[in-house]
Amino acid sequence: MTETDTQRPMAIVTGGSRGIGRACAVQLATDGYDVAFCYRSGNDAAAETEKLIREQGAQVYHAPCDVADYAAVQAFIKDAKAALGPVSVLVNSAGIVKDNPMVLMPHEDWQAVIDTNLNGTFNFCRSVVFDFMKRKEGVIVNMSSISGVYGHATQSNYSASNAGIQGMSASLAKEVAVYGIRVNVVAPGFI
């Protein structure tokens, strides 16, 4: 990017108020992106992330968004684009954990983890990918977990959601590579 550029590219980070999402949001700001990030709760944490992003000279937009709610995701993306311009990068980092052995796992805990982790990732990918295809550019990075590769005891819901993210991402990468769009998965261990 040169000093004559008037607009920085924009990145969206889900789950950006803390943890891996915050680290990604701040690094993207350092790398020259304006950043939009969402979170489900934690206004104080979001304010801290905003401060860290602004310290990098980036513009920032943030708002609460339930990633499992497709309409809320579309509204968030529309507002982020109005504030910062077209999306260039999507980092799906929002996720929850509700561990229990399967025999003791309430159905609600299974559904909540699948809805947030897997369906939330789908909702954001689905909401940006057509625009990426029209522009023939874009990058999607989906956070998964080593748990999705190997499975961990007491994490059948979390492991399933992350294995699903890996499979969905591999499939999407094959669908959109011809349009110049990169789709990758990061599967860290315990952080």
C-alpha cells in the first residue's frame, strides 16, 4: 500500500473482542487493513480491541452479532461495508466450548456449539463469498482446532464442529479457487 492510497482494504474478524480473534484483528490492522469485528458479549473487551486496532492507524467498526443468526450476520456485514468499504479478508474466529462426555451432554450444548462454530462459519462465508467471486479476489481464513483433526474426549460437539469447518473449507476452496479466492483453515492446539 502506498501513501497515495485513499482506502485501506477491510478485514472482518468474528469473535474479535478477545483471544485468537483479537490477535488476528490487531495483526490485520498492523498489516494495513481497516478492521470490522463482531462479538456476542463483552463490551469492555471490545473497547480494548478497538483501542489496540486504532493504535495501529486503522479504522475500526465493531458490534455485537450472534454468528449463528444468518440475518444478524448479513446485517453486520452490511453495516461493516457501509462503515469501511468492501470486504477483502474474512477471518472466522468465533467459537464456543461446552465440554461433557457424550453420555452426559445436553442436546442444547450440542446444538449451541454446532450453531456457533460450524453454522456461524458458514453464515459468514456464505454472506461474503458471492461478492468475492464477482470481484475475483478475497481471502477466507477459518479457525478450527486440532480437536477437529483428532477428536478429544468430552468434546464430541466441539470436535464435530471443527471437523465440519475443515471439510466445508476444503470444499469451498475447490469451488472458488478459479475466481482467485483463497480459503484456508488454521487448526491450533490449546491457546
